[in-house]
Amino acid sequence: MPATWSDPGSTIGFQLAKHSLAAARAAGFHAMQFNAVVSTNRRAIALWQRLGFSIVGTVPQAFRHLERGLVDLHIMHRFL
């Protein structure tokens, strides 16, 4: 049965994100930061928060959304 958004732990995106965290940890990194998570992308924000990321900053009107015009970008961070 295919994964659904109601089960984000089994989505390909979630599995790739977990893999990237493990690879960064194995490479000796101590933290990860994403500098451009679009504020209107609720699924991406929820995925990163589920993996322990926090929004540590917001850049106002830094992304030109095709439908909504200028929207904010979040900076998300977590220690490994």
C-alpha cells in the first residue's frame, strides 16, 4: 500500500531526510541547517519539525511564489 501524508514516517521524503541526517552525522557534522524552507510549504515544515528541526529565523518576502507573490523563507536547524 502506498504511503500517504497521514503516515509521513513512511514517505520517500521522510526516508531521504532521515538518511541525510545519518550521513551528516557519520561525516562528523554536529548540526544541519536549511536556509530556505518556503513558509507556504506546510508539508516540508512539518516533515523537518517531525525530525527535530526548529525554525530559528525567517527572512521576510524572500521567495516569489507563483500564486501568492512574495512569501517568507524559514531557516531551520537542528543539532545532530
